[in-house]
Amino acid sequence: MTERSSRLGRLRRVVPESRVARPVEARGARPRRRGAQPKVVALGGGMGLSASLAALRRITGDLTAVVTVADDGGSSGRLRDELGVLPPGDLRKALAALCGDDDWGQTWARVIQHRFQSKGDLHEHAVGNLLIVALWEQLGDHVQALDLVGRLLGAHGRVLPMSAVPLELQALVKGHDPDRPEDVDTVRGQATVALTPGEVQSVHLVPHDPPAVPEAVEAVLDADWVVLGPGSWFSSVIPHLLVPELLDALTETKARRVLSLNLAPQPGETEGFSPQRHLEVLGRHAPKLALDVVLADEAAVPDRDVLTEAAKRFGAAVELAPVARRDGSPRHDPELLAAAYDRIFRMHGRIGPWR
């Protein structure tokens, strides 16, 4: 038995037998009855994951977000330092993105995103962060608490942390110190990595072998589609590939995998990156990862042939679609992104209509 198989076996034993995904003989889209909705798992963090969730909740009612837990800035960082908890910020943003468009959903989305403004200790704390941490302390269970918040909000999906332990993101960065542009330094902390003026060479997590949340692994193994990205490439997207049990699940799952590229390079973290450069660094961190589709905004790809060649190394096809807001900002339009995902699910799933 390989180490990877052993890890997945251990995780499956943690989850109740009735909830474990059944193994399949060959990779491919799971046969589903006509009219069923696809099981979709979206991985990421921050505003990139929020954009993906806001789109995906429009096309499926079976949606799970698996969220990074390496944030160390702002309200999340303060709560993490003071209480030793997981950083709740990206989990809160995911829950807000899953709120419906009705009055109930939009009211609660605003409430949990609200930040206090004061001259005291509550300054800049988000209401949702405090609510999530309070439930963690009351219930002693990360997943149960997040499920409860989701029910309160009427969230159109489930939110899970990728690991049950707080993680530190570290990066090897060339030129982090502008006075030493050729030196490579170790930069610690997600907030610092995201804003580095240097060139990120690689990232890793501390601890180096963090445990995955079993429910997150189960969701990936049982999915029809897994969506990775968009988002901060080194601090929100790649960290999922650095959790061994989660990477094993992404490698072994029978789900089809979509990589959603960013609309523009991120200042600091991916300054000057081409679309294909994003794929190259992803491949360096997870050389065995296969993909089925690479989705990109058509206006953000100067050379489709070059991107197609880079995608082939993952076994993926390239789909270009207008997914950006029409105001010219580098933000995804939920309706356009939903249409792109829906088309991909139908075209590449080799199964009948979902609805």
C-alpha cells in the first residue's frame, strides 16, 4: 500500500461509513440521474473564492467550499494570536458569498461582513469573525459551528476549513528586500507574502504535513466537479495543494477539475505573470495534479495557443469566456462566471442536463 493510499484510508475511517464516497474503477464524470444537480467543491480563499461561490450557487444547490486557514492579518490575525483559533476571515467571506439574493440573505451577508469602527479593542473586528469564533468555543467543533452559521444565514452551500490547525504560509522570495534584489529570503506570513515587492519562487506551509479536515477530503472524493481558483495564487490557491491528504484526494477523485484563472496579475504576489506562468508555478508545486479544464477570461489571454500548450501538460482543455465585470475592474461578474461554469459542466461532463 502506498503512503498516499494509506493516508486516504485513514481519513475515510474518520468519516462515518454511510458518508464515505464509494470507490470507482475509472476516472470520469459520475453517472447521475436526469434532473440531478452536480456536486461541486470549490477550493480557495479570500475574494477569489467568494467570486467563484457567488457564481456557483446560481447553478447548483450541492456546493461545498474548502477554505484556506493561513491568514494572519487584520481581525483574523488578532483573533488567531489572542485565542489560538483558526483564522475565521476567509471562512466568513465564503459564507457571505453563499448568502442568497433575497432580503434575508443580503441582510445577513452585510451583518457578518460588518466591521466595528472604534478607538477600542473592537476596532476593525468583523461581526462574522466573532460569531464564528464564539461558536467554535461553545461547540468545540469547527465543522459543526460553520454548519450552524450557514443555517442561520440560509447559505446556499457548505463551508469547510481545509485543515483544523492554524497554518503559517512561508515563501522563498527573490528580491524581497529591494536593496538586495538578487537575494532569496524566507518570508513568513500570508499577509506579508501577499504584499511582497519581490518575486515569489515557492511557498510551503508550517507545519509541513498539516492534517486535512476529513469532511473536506470526503467532499472532494465525492464531487462531480472540483473548482480551484481564482484568487491570490500563492496564498489562497496553491496552499490547498500543500496539504498532503487534500492533494491525494484531488489526485484520486473521480471528479472533473476546473482551474479558474485570475483576470489580472496581483500586485506583489504575481506581478508580471502571464496566464501560462500561473499554470507553470502550479505545476511546480503539484507536478502530479491533472486538470480537465482551464477557464480564463478571453480579454486576459493575449495568446491562446501558448496557454493551450501550457494546459496540455495538465491534460486540460482551455475555455475562454467573458467573465469580467463590464466596468473594467479586475473582478468577476457572478452571472457571467456562472454561465461559463454551467457551459463547462454541460460540455465536459458527458452527461445530460442538470435541470
